[in-house]
Amino acid sequence: MDLTEVYTPLSEISARIDRLKEAMAEAGMDAVLMMQNADLFYYCGTTQQGYFYVPVDGEPLLMIRKDVDRARVESPLTAILEINRPAEVPDIIKRLPRVLGLEMDVISAEMFLNLQKLFADAECVNAAALIRLQRAVKSDYEVEKIRRASALADQLDAFVPTILAPGISELEFSGRVEAEARRLGHQGLIRMRLWGAELFYGHVMAGASAGVPSSLSSPTGGPGTSPAFPQGGTFKPIQPEEPVLVDIAFAFQGYLSDHTRIYAIGGISDELKQAHQAMLDVQETVKKAAVPGTPAGSLYDLALERATELGYADNFMGVGKKRIRFVGHGVGIDMDEFPFLAKGQTLELAENMIIALEPKLIFPGKGVVGIENTHVVTKKGLESLTTYPEEIIIV
């Protein structure tokens, strides 16, 4: 592989910073200071430990604690300095801001209090929404990266039937799927912005396991191996004629594609087959309606309405009080980017947003059926970037 393809080009980084400055000016911010890895990668092309300072007027500055040599290779920025401790930051900046934007949704209280001391004369405000709204609309460069991740996800789906067999445990099956993902170039880490949210590759489970809810904001959960990480499969052997959920996020060169396919050994009941078809129907209904300008929350309402018409209101995205009230979410560098196709969300769709649409039905004691694809928003609706066959795959 040509190593230069893993580095974000200067033209892309510069365009991102310019758009950020426009948003900062509109919000009345003199500067933004970032330190979260996903934001550093988006605006600098590196996740080396440090601080990225963007003044509304003037050249941005990347200050790195560890490792500055790598940062200078990975980032196309020219103003990259080495620092030893945070206290050096104000002295390096010199012209201190009056209004400083911070990533208040992800930095700790301790970090915030330390920054308040360092910038004692500045008003510290929240820049998180400003950053996340920009990251929600992808450039052509980002869309192409996610297309590549989606193509690899399709390859992974095609691999699954070659290893699925009666008696293999959920954990062994999951591990072999994950190993193939790594062989294809999966980076291993799935980033999530929500505080406390954790995910390892995704959810690979069979039958009743897939219907067990968890703390994660997801329609599926799974028992996991212990309360320490209560997600995913167990040592339970996979049985014939139970739905096998393969819900994997493929992370390639920093960018995510999220997809789900359902498999079964030998066959599956007509009840679950019909339920799965209903979710394909819901997916198509939402895809056609998801045009630019559509409020994200209205698409959840539409999906729930269609699921109800088809007779599956009680099982759509969960059961009872454990139901998750969304049907899709943005993806990019993080798994939980804007927009959220969730109840009450008013953010309007825009061209080149990337959405993982995942209508699913949860049947406690039986399992999960449904679909998930990663899509790009176009003028005509959603274009699916993951294209592996959507029917239940019988092995």
C-alpha cells in the first residue's frame, strides 16, 4: 500500500479549517482549542497527543506532547511545535483569545478547570456543536473513504458463510469474523463520542443472545462474557435455524461503515423471514424520504409508522421500555455522529451526510432480524454504500 494514501492531504485539511473559522466567526468565538483524538484527526490528520489551536484570524498551531516527529509526518500542517506541559500553551499562543471554544462534550471537568486557569481572562464556551455539525456533512474525500470501508464490509459479509457451522460458539465465530476484518485492513478501534460509550467491532450473536438488551444506546446488546463488558456473544454454541446477527462496523483508515446482515444455518422460520422482509420494506420507505431538508426526527416517525402498519410496532427497535427511539445515526470518524434519526430531532438532512440506517425487530428468546446499511444522502434520497445481498443468508 502507498503510505501517502493514509495521510489526509493539505487541501482537505485546509478546507476543513476554513469552514471551522467561518462557523467560529458566526458564533463569536475568537479561537477554538481541541485535544480529542477524533477532532485532531479531522482537523490535523494526526492523533498524536497535544493541542490544536485555531484562531479565527491567523494561522492554526498544533502543539504536540507525544510524538512530535510522528505528527510532522502524519499531518500536512506546517506550524507544529513540541511542548512538554500544558502550561506552555498560553505562552506559545501569546495573543490570547477573549472567547475560547472548547470541546466541552468530551473533555473532563479536570481538563476544563485547568484550561480555565491557563486562559484566566477568556470566556470559555462550548464549541462541540459547532464542530459536530461541520463533521456531519462529509466532503467528497470522506465519502470516498467510507465507500472503501463499505466495500470491505461487503467482503466481510461474503466471508461469513464460509465459517458459520453448527456448534461453533458465538465467541469463536465472532473472533474469526473479527480476524478476517483485520486481515482486510480494519483498524481495530471503533471510536464513539458519547461519554462512557464503548464498542468492540460490533455485535455478533445468535438466537436469544441477540435479543438481550445492554447499556449501549443500541437496539441490540447481548450478554457478553461478564458484567465488565456486557455486550456481544457468549460461549453458547450456534444452533441451526436461529438468526445469526452480524452487526459489524468496518473502520478503514479512520473512517467507518456500519452494516448488519442476518444469517441462519439450514433455514429459518416463516415468522422471522416475514419480519425480516418487513424491515427491508421500512428501509426502502425511509431511503426514499430521506432527501436534503428533511428533519431527521421525521424519518424515525416515518419508520415507526411503517413498522406499525406492517404489524411490528411492539418489536421495532426493542421491546417495551427498553425500546431505542431511533432508526439510524450518522457515521464518519465516530460511530455516533450527527444526524440522529431519532424521535424529536430537528436537524435537517444535507447532501453528503452519511447515515447508518438500521431498522430491526427484537424478539426476546428468539433473536433479531433486520438490516443495516451505510448510506450517503443525495438529492434523490439515500444511496446505499454497502451492497451485499440483504435477504437472510441461509448456510
